[in-house]
Amino acid sequence: MPSAILTFAFGETVFSKPGCIFLAFLESVACGVSLMSLMLIAINRYLFICEYHRYAKICTGRLITAAVVASWVTVAVLIAFPPLVGWGNYGYDAKTEDCIVDRTADLIYNIYGTGVFIMVPLLFTFFCYFKIFQTVYTQRKAMRNHVGFSGRQISKKDIKLIVTLLVVLLMFVLCWVPFVGAVLFDGVRDMAPSDVYLSAAWLAMTNSCINSFIYGVADPNFRQGYKKILLCCQTKSSRVGTTDTTPPAPTA
């Protein structure tokens, strides 16, 4: 986002060609990891709700750390690295006014990147949430019919968290689908209007900002965290502003 703002304001001359390629690489990794993180969260919730008896054995701190590291490595190698070695290309895009993947360089790479970066994580994520809601529905039905349920009792807090995460996922889809469609369409004909393409690109980049508001509105824990951060910053600012700068009185 910061690099996009700079190139939007000052044009492609802000960064050298190697710098632009490096920023485009980082942007590809960051976007890919964003969706991979949503997938990992969905898998974690699936295990917690649907496979509760195995959750503690599977979701250890070591395995979670390994999964996070693996997501970064996978995105970097499978998505962001190919344009550096000639499959696809990075550069300044006049339509998005940003350093990004060249949508016209290789249509096959665009399709591959969309499939690996968008479709595969989304399919896993939607599958996990489908199984979660299926489990919730089964448990609620069993409770209404006074039938025993062998799985973990799902609390209202669990359901609220799941709904929040699902809203985050849907916002990701809504923000990214226009841009992905524009990339695939423009990769074939390069006919998408610049204003439409630029709007789609900025909509995609604002997705992460939107998530902060969603978490803040839906989750009291996040609201408390935001308040603590703001109060901490305010306290530090007050201390700096009220520092006594009066020189000490001379001593005899």
C-alpha cells in the first residue's frame, strides 16, 4: 500500500526498475499470504469445532509456527518467484499506477497464479466453513430434539467468532474478484478502461484495512486491544508534551 501511494502520487520514476521489481515481488507475497492466512484460520476453526478431540494434538505451537512459515515459503516460491525467472514479469503498470505483475506478459501465468493464489485457498476455506456450519446445525438440531451429541458443545462465542471470520472471508472475495477479473480480461485484450482497472486495484489493496474495522466492530477483545494501543500512544504523547524543560537552579 505505501509503495502504491508513492507511485500513484509521483509516477513510475519514484523507484528504479530493480526497486520496482522488488516491491512487486513483496506485494505478490503479501497478497498471497493474506489469503493463505484466512485458509489456515479456517482450518484451525474446523479442527477446533469438528475435530475437537484431536485439536490439542494437531494444533501445537510448533505445528502452527511451521504452517505459518510454510505459507510464506509456498507463496514466495510458487506465486511470486516465477516472474523473476522469466515466467510472467514484474514492472510498473500505468493502469494501476503501481509496481505489479505485468498482466500482459503471460496469460498462462495469470491463470496459474489466479488458480493457486485464489481458487485453491478459497476452496479449502469454504469447505472448512461448510463443515463447521454443518456441525453447528447438527448440534442445534440434536439439542432441540433432546438427542445426545458426541462432539464438543459449541458456544455462542464460538459461533460469533466463526461469523466474524466468514464476514472477513466474504469481504476478501468482494474486494479481490473485480481485480482478478480485470487482470484475466486485460491479459487477453488489454481493453479494460484505466479508471475501472485502477478502482479495482485500489479496492483489492484496501481489503486489509477493512479487516481491522470488521474485527473492531465484531470482537470486544479487539476493541479493548485498540483502546489500549490508543491510550498507550496518548499517554506517551502526554509525557513528551509535559516534560519539564526548566534548567536546574544553580548551586553554590
